[in-house]
Amino acid sequence: MKITKLLAVAGFLALGFLPIHKAYTEDTTQYWMKIRAEDKFQRTLIANTGVSIETTREDFVVGIGSLEEKNKVEALGLLEVSFPLTAEMDFPSKDAAFHNYAEMTDKLRSLTSQYSQIAQMSSIGKTYEGRDIWVVRISGDLAHADSLPAAIFMGGHHAREHLSIELPLYYIEYLLTEYAKGNPRVQRLVNGRDIHIIPMVNADGAEYDISTGSYKSWRKNRAKNNDGTYGVDLNRNYGYGWGGGGASTSPNSDTFRGPNAFSEPETQAVKKYVEDHQNITILLSFHTFSQLILYPWGHVYDSIANARDKQVHETMAKKMAEWNGYTPEQSSDLYIASGDTTDWSYGEHKIISFTFELDPANSGWGSGGFYPGAQVIPEVQRKNLEPVLYLIEYADNPYRVIDSGSGPIFKP
Ligand code: 0X9
Ligand code: ZN
């Protein structure tokens, strides 16, 4: 979203007092600020500078203010992070088709109000910097959705993986608009299922990545670590096998696991949401890039001990690969990494769980794999549609893929 600069107000009166070559023009830039504030007294000091406090957390606030107000906060010694809310706080113009947080929020609002009979938007909790983490729940029977088989889809665990947000967002739109058009397959799926879609888990990181108008290659969330560095890798912070290999203990590392399992508000919110919806049988977390379909385990080289569970993951991954052309494999065939989403969702909850590493296949030339350009969005959405519909379809009993003819196992 482009934040329109306020019209500059000419300092006519000031002109009379200033030498002509220093004609005064007021700077109307607004600044986003993360400000240390440990109690109401510090918050009052901040409010007295004129900064508008948007979010209040235990030891900091997020506020918006002018340059003069920012200078006052700085003089108080409380300013932690700031960036100008200029037209540059967005995707580079060539990538304007990607959704930033405000655009995504607007889109979810308008879709869920237009299709309110089958879709509900709610917040599963707040990010470290206080942004709502949105979920859209879709079902033909929202009032009794808890008693229907459920699938959950997530995107945006990693800040720079913006394409992973565009897919879940598109599938929300696809399901709602196709339902309304009378698409019989979508109507059948939506009427018989409880579908949960969280497009942007790491909203703080995604916004930070685009905050200067050129990409920062940021991966983690924006928690302040105890050594003054920023960020925990949310895909190393889940609680199954947390603390094992392939996750760093160093706060400055891109794969910092956090001080303990589920230390982060974003992973806590996902954990609580999944635990509150015991009908979830299938989970898919979108990441980029490499064109892979991954399934547990990721924290050890061993495969899943339960032969049927292993076979279901392998069979589904292979089937989905026929549609998107990705390579199906066990997560640790890529590399060992502990504390990822799917080891937890399968290990703790026996949810059949997948990670998709979307396009491109490799980093190639130029800006590399995380920033493939907006032109790839429609094609990647299209090639992953069938896998998504397939996962929704089999949420009643994923074991049907190996025991054809077996009835639903689903019991809420
Ligand atoms: O390392 C990750 O978190 C994922 N790759 S990414 O490039 N999107 O960062 C892969 C996670 C796969 N899980 C394990 N290997 N455990
Ligand atoms: Zn990722």
C-alpha cells in the first residue's frame, strides 16, 4: 500500500524571518517507531512527545510520529527501531502485485464480508509488534464446523518468502468465489469441510522485509533478543524435537531457535489455534523455494515409525507431485532441522503434515529464489490448486489414500 504523503504546508510566516535561500518547507514524513516503554510513566512520556501510540506491549510500544516527535523520543533514550512511512514502505513497484499486510488485511475483510455465510475472519493472536495474525475459516456450515473434518493451510512463516502468502490468499478467494458461482466440486468440498487458512504468520517480518522499498532478505520474526539482535526463526521454534540439530543457539543467526520452544507469540498463536481445533487432520505450510513437497521427520533421519502414517505421507506427497511437478521427499532428506511446524503437528497431534517449498527450483541468476518477481504468482497458484483441493478432499480420512474403500475415520 502506498502511504500518501500529507501535503506539505508551506511555512509562510517563517519565510519572513529566514534568509531567502533557506526557504522553509515542512517535512511531513511520518515515522513508524518501536519504542521501549516499561511502565505507564514511560508511556506517558512518549505520549507527551506527540507520538500516537498504536500498540502497547509489556516492555515497548509501537507508535507513529513526525520527525520532530521521533527526535524527542530519541532524546529520551527510548527509541529502538524506526523507519519512515513514505511511499517506499512497500514492495518495489515491479512487485506491486504482492500483498503487504494492510493490503492482505483489506482483501480478507472484503472477501469475508462479501461471503459471510461461508467465511469468517478472526485473529488467532498478535505478533511480537502487535499485528493481528489473521485466519479465515471457510465452511458451508460454520455454526457446526467443529464437527466437520478440517484442514489447515499456512503461509509466511519466513519473512522474505512473500510468494508463500500469495497462495493461501488466492485459495481463500478461489474457494469463496467458485462456491458462489456454483462450482459443484467446490460446493461439495466447502459444505463438507472446515477449512482454516492463515496466510501470513510472520507479519512483522514480512513488513520489515519491504520497509525501505528494497528487499532486506529478512527471514525471522522481529523479536528483540537478549543480546540486542533481532529475530527468532519461527520454523525452528515449534516444540517437537526443539533444540536438536539444524537450529542455532545464537540469537544473531538466521536459524535462531529462540530461548525455548514456543517462545514466540506467533508460534504460540498457531499452537493454540491448532489445539483448539481438534478436528484438523491435515496441515500444509507454504514456504519458498526449491519446488519440494516435504513431510516429517525433519529433526532426525529416521522415517516415521508408524508404517501407515509413513505410507499416507508418501502416497499423498507423490500424488500431489503429479500436479505441481515438485519433488516429494522426507524433510530431513533436504537437511536436518529441528523445531519446524510439521514435525510438531505430526509428532504432537498426528496431523498428516506437509511443507511445500514453492517455486522457483533454484536461485538462478539475478535477485535469486526468494524474489522471483510478481509475474510467477498466477502460475504457482495454479499448479498448486489441485494439491490443495486434494488435501481438503481427504481430510475426512487421509488413510483412504492407502486403504481405498475405507470409510471416514473422522471423529471430532
Ligand atoms: O529451513 C526451513 O525452515 C525450510 N526451508 S526454507 O528455505 N523455506 O527456510 C525447510 C523446512 C524443512 N524441514 C526440515 N528440514 N526439518
Ligand atoms: Zn521458509
